[in-house]
Amino acid sequence: MALGRPVRAGRVLLQRHQPPLPGGQDRLDDAPRLLGLFAADGQGGVAPEDVQQQSAAGLQIRGQVLGLLSFGVIARLVAERALAFGVEVWAHDPFVDESEVRARRVRPVSFDELVEGADHLVVQAPLTPRTHHTFDRATLRRMKPTALLVNTARGPIVEDAALHQAPTEGGSAGAALDDIEEEPAKQRDGRPDNPLLDLPNVIVTPHAAYCSEEAIGTVRTIVAEEAARVLTGQPAR
């Protein structure tokens, strides 16, 4: 199977996972990270040491299909921004009325259509017993051989071992992951030990999209305000 454009080999930044922000502010900050992974995966970033050996040319995103698994808050923000890239946006979410999806210039599709037709497939679904290992060997093999998988939801929705084997079994050409099955990754000799981190067609980021100076200040403010509400007899929001 032919791989897509080479991308930087994934490396996990070892840091403690940050809890979600109250009020959903983290969800607003997740959207830019997701779009960044989408664009980076499509453009095929090349590691500095490979500049002399490989072409730095990327792939044109305009006209391709961006598929969204789930159509909640983050996915809707992503769809709104992604349309500016000139892509066609599809979404599958059995809990959202199709008319609501269409109202946002997004095409509602079945899960099968999403898996088999997307050029970039973004996982933004919650982790439940039903979604665990949704992207296993069988599902990944149904994707286009040139398709790129982006997971900014929960790691166990994608089976790490299956994704590692996908390029040799006719599955996804590459992936951008903001989370992996085990977080943080196990370590061996002081280094993360996950075979996905050594693949040249996988990007891994540290699952901390919202963590910024502004977000930290927001967390402190919200916690203080909520504590004051409860201590003065008001219900927490």
C-alpha cells in the first residue's frame, strides 16, 4: 500500500493530563488544535533531518472530504472553520437531527459512508462501551488507503495496535492523535514506549490543547466564583 506524504514521527510530551475546564471553555480551545492537526496531517510536515531527501510538497486540502464522527460542540466549531479551507464536511451522529446538521452546511451520512468516503476522518465522539475500539483493524481497512485519521477525543476509541498495522494492511495512510490508548504512555528506560511514536506517518500531541496562561487564569476564576456561590447559599452552576 502506498503511504501518504511523510509527516513528523510522533513524540509525546510527558505531562500530567489537565482536567476539563468548567463551562466548556476547553471545548472552545480544542477546535483550533483539531484544525491544526487536520492541516498538518494533510500538508505532510517533513522532519528537518529529512529535508534533503524528501519533497516538502504537501497535499491540496480544498475539495477533499472532512468527516466528523459526532456533531457536538467541538465538531460544530471545527465544521464552521473547516469550510473556509474549501473542503466538503460530512458528519455522523445518531443523536443529532439531520436537519440540524444540514443547517450548518454539513452533509449527514451513515457511519459506513463516513468511514469509506472521508479523506480526513476526525474522531470527536465520547468514549463509551459502544465506541471503545470503534477504529479496529476491520474499520481501518475500510478507510481509503490515502485517508488520514485524526483523534482529538479519547484514545481507546482507536485501537493502537490496529493503527500501527494499518499501513501494511491497506488501512489509513496516517494519523494525528491528541490522545493514545494509554495516557501517559508506558515508559522504558525513561522514554515513552508506544510503537506509534516511531511511525513516520503519525503525529502525537500531548492532549492539553486548552492549557494556556489564559485558560489557567479562567480555571482559577471559575473555581473561586463557584466556591463563593456555594458558601453564600447559592446553587453551583
